[in-house]
Amino acid sequence: MRYTPDLKWSDVTPKANFLNRRQLMAGAGALALGSIAGPALASIQTAPSSYSTDEEPNSYEDATSYNNFYEFGTGKGDPARYSDNLTTDPWSVKIDGLVDRPGDYDLADLTSGVTMEERIYRFRCVEAWAMVIPWVGFELSQILSRVGVQSSAKYVSFETLVRPEEMPGQRYNTLDWPYREGLRLDEAMHPLTIMATGLYGEELPNQNGAPLRLVVPWKYGFKSIKSIVRITLTSEQPETSWNMANPREYGFYCNVNPEVDHPRWSQATERRIGGFIAKRQPTLMMNGYADQVGSLYAGMDLAKDF
């Protein structure tokens, strides 16, 4: 079945088992990985999360109909409207740079043996709107540890797929494609930083960044890059798309910070999406995760390093 190019995993696997399908690849997939990208990777295991919020999640419709994904258009409804034709299976991720085992990893092999975990994270972005979404995923640190991060690596950069025939927004120069993002290595290794493959117990919809996206819940939403095809470890701070487009308004870190205003609007409050009215509420420092991640920025001027 794996070698039938027009057959998707969802076509042959019951939905209840779909998110765990990669566990079935642990045997045969590991053998294939050995020939494409070096030694077989060990299974990922995740412990129960202590970071989930007790806030009521948004509806599935909220989370999948109001999105930022400029590869499909700049309107909040464009991703859901125009992403149906995106091909997400098969999918591979190039991991390169300062790692011991670089290579092109098939997604099924890369996540073989993954125990998916549902975590409810508040999700906010620079437009000052917020959602609460139960992401299904695993810690990014586990992939990085398995490929062997070299001692000279200080940053992790990411790139989104470039496929304008399926991503109509890329036919315009809205941004310099591919979409790029980056984290400092200690941010990337934090247990709050996850790679999501689903939400609400379902596979990740195209408009939400299928089949693999980053979720960094203490940062504004555009840092959580979607449809990832490349992860690179570097010694120098990588370029990021919005910082490249407008460095005055978008820094490298982009931590949620109610005390630092965007040049064109206040970030002291945010809109909680859902229902008939988007309610405003106070923005929490680092999205409510300051106790968990604040030490990463000890001694830094967060108004300067924004």
C-alpha cells in the first residue's frame, strides 16, 4: 500500500487510527530510513503534558476556518477555501546543517513510533486574536536529539513548502518565498515547543499546516510555521520571513508581550475568537507561560529583543 502513489493513508486506515498510523511503520519504515538517511531513528515517546491550559477550547470550526496561511491568500478564510488541492502524502523533511545525521526523512519514518499526545494550548498571533486549540503532537526536541545536534549549533531554522501550482498565494510577491522561521536552540528544545500533526483528535487540516507544523505557544502565531519541508541547524541567527519583510515591526523573538506595542497597535489586549462576538481580554505575558519559559530570556531587554 505504501508504494501506491495515488493512495493516501487516510484511504486505507480508519480515522480513529489515522494519527497513530506511523507506529505501524516502525519496522519496515526504520529499514527504509537506514538506506535514505543513515541509521534508523529510535521511537519517540512523550510523557503526559503539564502545560495544558484549563481554558475552554474553541470549536473545531473556529480553528479551521479562521487562519493565517499566506501561501493560500491573505484573507482569514482563504486557507480553508483554497488549500484542498495541497498534496500532503507522501511528504519528506530535509534535516541538514549542524547535525550528525542529515538527510531527507520521509515523514512516516521520521515519526515512526510516535505516541501522539493531545495538548491544549492557547494560540495567539500578532493581529491580537486568540484561540484555544487542542493540538496533537510531540516535542520538537525529540527529533533534534535523534538526528544529533552538534555542539556548534545555536539556532534552528525552518522552511515551508514552495508549490505555487497548489498554493496560489505563492504566485504573488506577498512575501519572499519560501516562508522562513527560526528559533534559538534552547527555545527549540523546550518541552513546550511541539511539532503538531493533528488537532482535536483529527489529522491536521491543510489550512492549519498539514501534515507537519510547529507550535510555539508563548510566541505570536506566525512563528509557528506550517507545512514544514526543511529543518536546518545553524550557528548564526537565521533570517525569518516577517523580519525580512518589515524588521521595524517584526523582530526575531516575537514573544507575546503586552508591555511592548506593535508600532501600529497596542498588544495589551487581544480578541478571543468564538461565538458571535470576538471578546477582548488582557494579553498575558508570554501567553501565560512566563513561569515556564521566562528564564530563557534572563537579562535580555524584551523591548529591544522583540
